[in-house]
Amino acid sequence: MVLCDYGCGEEAKFKMKNGKWCCSKSQNSCPGVRKKLSKAKKGKYDGENNPMFGRSGEKSPGFGKIGNKSPSFGRKHTKDELSKMKETHTGERNFQFGKVGKLNLRFRKTYEQIFGRELRKQRCGENNPNFGKFGEEHCCWKGGTSKLPYGFDFTYGLKKQIRERDNYTCQLCFKSGKSVHHIDENKMNCNPTNLITLCKVCNTRISTKNKGIWAVFYRPYFEVIAKGICI
């Protein structure tokens, strides 16, 4: 096993241009090099020596730069960066650690109170980078998983149609019911002949307890009722 030439003691996996071996793709990512750099720069950028000291709010170079104007626009953090950020903000390292209730800085505060009125104005309406974006265009789009396990065809209008067809009556106990049940237990199959009205008690009993047994005994019965009504 070849050890890292930069003194971290870990196994070397990558060969640098200078011929040395390192445990990381970049020598600056090596723990040994990072420790040396941190010791050399310790106290050098503390307090007033920091070039960003006192430059908060409007004085900050990134103030008001949102969307395309932001220098970080389109940039994604690597897995290593995300893991390091998580480590520095979890547990006792978090400045909010142990602060519960009124001790927490965000306790019962609105977005405007936390981030300021000006920032709220910059992110409202047409100024919001996601304004007017729906579906795949929105940054929070996850492939249409919001409806799962049901399909997009299982709408309020379809359920109302099935309830009216069955006269708002449970087709098992013949009491008042509003729950719409999938006969074949395939929640993506929203064909009217596959949907039937049940009450909450019957729907829970069929959907949760002894699911396979209920499907065997009641599926033919429901299919006959549904197809008979739909014809």
C-alpha cells in the first residue's frame, strides 16, 4: 500500500502532475495539506483583518443578486461539499443547538421578520425566479411524484362522478359512503368500471386488514356491480 506523500497517513490513490501520490484528486483536498494551510492562516483573517468584515446587508457584494444575477447561479455543490456543510451545521456545532421555544431565533417569526422586508419584496411576484413556472420548468419538479401512489386521472371530478353514480351509498354495507375504492387495488387504474363507492369502515377494512383475502372474495362482486352500473 502506497501512503500519501503529503503526510496525512492515508492510502494514496491519485498521482499528481509533480509525480507525488495523494489520497485525493486535488492536493488541496488532502487532510494533511488542509491542516497545514489552516495553521498557517490561523488568526490571519479574524475580525477586522477579514476583507468581508462589516460588509453585511447592502454593503455585501452579493446583496440583491438573485437568480441569473447571483454568482452562484447554476452551480451545484458536490457531495463532499454537502457532507462538510452538514457536519459543520449539525449537533453541537449548530448555533441553534439546544435553543428551544423562545430561545430559538426563529420562534414565531415570519419570513419577513427573519430575512427582512426588502428581500421579501425581491422574491415576490414577477421578481421570483420561479414566477409562472409549472411542472418540469419549476426548480422543485420531481418527475410528477406529488400524486403518488395515485395517478393524475384520479381527480376530484372523477370521484364525485363515481359517488353520484352509486348514489353516495356503500356498495358493501349499503350505508352512506364517500370513499372511492379501486377494485383491482391498482391505484393508477382509474377506469370508472374499476372504481366503486364504499364507506370509511368498509374501505379501511378492505384496504388494510387481510388485503389479499378481501381482494379474492370481493373483487368479482365489485366488478359485476361496477360494470352493471356503468353499462
